[in-house]
Amino acid sequence: MVHYVIEMKDVEKSFFLGTERINIFTDLFYQCRENSFSLIKGPSGCGKSTLIALIAGLTLVNSGSIRVFDHDLHAMNTESLAIFRSMTIGIVFQMGHLISSLTIKENILLPVVLTERDEYDYEQRANNLMKEFSLIHRKNSLPRQVSGGEFQRAAFVRALILDPPLLLVDEATSNQDQKTRQVIIDKLTELKGKKTIVVISHEPEIEPLADQTHIPIHGCLQQK
Ligand SMILES: Nc1ncnc2c1ncn2[C@@H]1O[C@H](COP(=O)(O)OP(=O)(O)OP(=O)(O)O)[C@@H](O)[C@H]1O
Ligand SMILES: [Mg+2]
């Protein structure tokens, strides 16, 4: 039987700006098979980042259901959702999001600390990833002291540190230098088939990796 890691059915999602209701999804249906590579593209404002936030349980649906690894996100309380998310999902946010008072290395090891694992066990993995992503010389720098590319690469490494089975990547390569683009594309190529991956991207090099491609349009997801 096909196992879906992500199953979204009849999802409605809207935001309120004051009294104005903005409907993003009116009838969303979306499935991702285990270890598949899914690509999401589409114009600015169409709902790509909102889709990622819904899958991660960072924003709630108005109605409908979202199951991730057989967990009904709506049935979970905030705490169990946070634990579930930290154990299973690596997220690379569009805006980066590193903690400004922590060094690059501390930021990368933050998921280890938050899930109460032994930092010592992840030291080598963190060092290897920092080398692979050309960050090792910046490990003691603060986020404000590194370049935009280094910042984004650190955000990517942080999403990988716990080796999560589900990886959500929101435009990690846009506005980045060639080196950052390439190292991220190479990593996604290496991870294809080994994790369930959902990537928002408009990179032509990422397109051939995709097992399925969707565009949010008219409140649903259209398969390309
Ligand atoms: N918290 C919020 N409150 C109100 N409106 C929001 C909120 N988050 C997103 N929106 C609106 O929802 C729409 C979809 O936003 P989203 O960030 O998902 O778009 P996107 O497809 O990722 O765009 P981009 O390519 O620019 O990143 C936008 O019109 C945005 O202004
Ligand atoms: Mg976005």
C-alpha cells in the first residue's frame, strides 16, 4: 500500500487583515509519498510559504485535515506539536531565522539542545556539515557577522542537523550567490529518495529532481 507522509484534504485557509478576509486555500488536496521529492512553484503571494507553514503545523487550517506521518496535526496540542515537529521536520525558512545572540555553530546545534539530545553526539556531524557548506571558518561568528549566503547555508545546515525524515525548504537558493545555490542543489540531489522533501523553488536545476510539481492557484493546488 502506498504510504503518504503528508496528506492534506479539504483544507481551507484564510488570513484576516483587520476585517478583510484573505482566502489562500479554499479546497486544498495534497499528498506526498514517503521519500518523494515534491516541488512547489508559482507567483509571489499565491500561498507557497503558507503551504509549508500548514504542513509544519506552524499555522492552523480553518477547516479540513492535515496528516503528517500519520499524525493529525489538528488533534495535537501546542506542546506535542512542537515536540513532533522538532523530531521529524527540518525547515528552511524563506527568511532564514537564526537566533541573533547565538553563534553559527550554536544555531546549528539548537535543535539538538531543544530536543534534549547530547550535543557531544552531534558535534562531529555539525563539523562535517559546516565543512561541506563552507561554514567552518564562521562557526564562532554571530549571524550579523556573516554574509547572506553564509546565513542561508547555516539555516540549511540547522534543518539537517537531526537528519529529519521530512525536509521543507522554502526558496533557500533565491537571491544567493552561485556557491550557495550549488551547495544546496547538490545536497538536495544527494538527499533525493532518502527523505520526504518538499521544496519551493524556481531553479531550473531543481526541476528534474521533482517526482511531482504543484502550483497554488484559485485556492487549490494544481499539478503541473
Ligand atoms: N500572517 C498573515 N496574515 C495575513 N496575510 C498573510 C499572512 N501570511 C501570509 N499572508 C498573505 O497570504 C498570501 C500568501 O502568502 P505566502 O507567503 O504563502 O505567499 P508565497 O507564495 O510564499 O509568496 P512569495 O513567493 O512572495 O514568497 C499573501 O497575499 C500574503 O500577504
Ligand atoms: Mg514565500
